[in-house]
Amino acid sequence: MTAPAPTPVTTDEPLLSYLDDATGERAELTASELGAWTARSAGLLRDGCGLRPGDRVAVLLPPHWRAAAVLLGAWSVGLTVSFRPRALAGLPVLEPGADRPYDAVFVTPDRLDDWLEDVPEGTHRYLVGTGPGALDAVPAGWLDWSAEVSRHPADPPDYTAVDPADPATADGTSFGAWRRLAAEIAGQLDLRAGNRLLVDPAEHEQPLKWLLAPLSAGARILIHANPAHPAPPHTHRL
């Protein structure tokens, strides 16, 4: 019997879901809700921080819906992202300008306090929580991303067109190249519109795989942290 073809994601079903069996956290964002958080994040960077295309941001965040909003917000206003997975903590960062302060830095509280981490300097510095509720405390010189981003409207700002040849990441990879790579990985995973991709954030930190590839195919994303239960049926895995 042939399995039914997947159907495109509708506006009222989750596009990105985050589950943590250890903490009980559960978040489900439709495409419009993820778009609203992306718009707020873009507004924070462009209007709150005054950043412009080509400015540099460092992102030290795990797969999470807030990380998706930070990354998509940065890219939507043409910023160059230095993404630093936790697996590389303590290793030298081999990218141009890594020894200079970034225009903005985003990091989780646990990585800020980790002695292995070399959190880069930044003009604007934000702590991004990955648990339910607000952060308990924010050190001097840092701001709570959730509180700051909520000050900006959920409507998309007037974007500056992003040139596909411009660098999307600090290693020089262009927006156009990442788009092609995301489509290739989606093809390798046989992702189609309406499919669901299961992501273990402890195993797959690179946003090319857990974020850009499924979005390029119109697939849904299920990030399942500390899984204690079987995966839902009809789910693709990384």
C-alpha cells in the first residue's frame, strides 16, 4: 500500500515545535508565529541595535525556537552570522575577524558560565534562555533577549534586499550558497512539503540541517530534547 503524499503546512498547524522531556517545556509555533518572532528579532537588530547589512553577529545557541528567531531575524536584514556550536567550545575560531568584537552576541546562560567557552566580545550582548519563563538574573553588561525583543513589533520591517552573493556567515559562505546547500540536504533527506523532521539537539547543532534544510522544503520541524518517549510516527530523522 502506498503511503499518502504529505500535504503542505497550513497556517494553523505548527511549523516549528520544541519539546524537552526533562523540563516539560513544550512550544509550538505556526508559520505566522515564527514569522512574528523573526520580525521582532529583525527589528531588535536593525532598529534597536542600529545594525545594517554586512554587520556581524555571533550566535552561541542550541537548536530551539528562539535560536530560529535570532538566526532568521539576523539573516532577514542581511547580517553576517558567526554560528558557534557547543561541540567546538574551547577550540580556536578560524574565521576572518574572530579576534575583533562583534556587533551583537547571543548566548545561553549556561554557555556564558562555562569555563570552556570563549564567548566573544560584542557591542550589544544578549542572554537567550531556552527554558520556560523569564531568566532569573542577567549579569551586568548583558540584556535578556526575550524582554528586549518583545519591545519590537511583530510586523516585518521594511527589509533591505539581500544580495545572494553577500556573505551570510563569517566564513564567507554567501546567502545563495546556503540556499543551494539547504535544498541539497533537504533532497538527501527526502523532505517534502508537509513532512516532519525530528531533530535531537544534542546530536545536530548546525542550523543548515535543523533549520534551513526543512524550511527550504516546506517541511515541519520537531526539536525533541532529552527524549524519553518514542518519536511520533511518520517523522523523518536527521
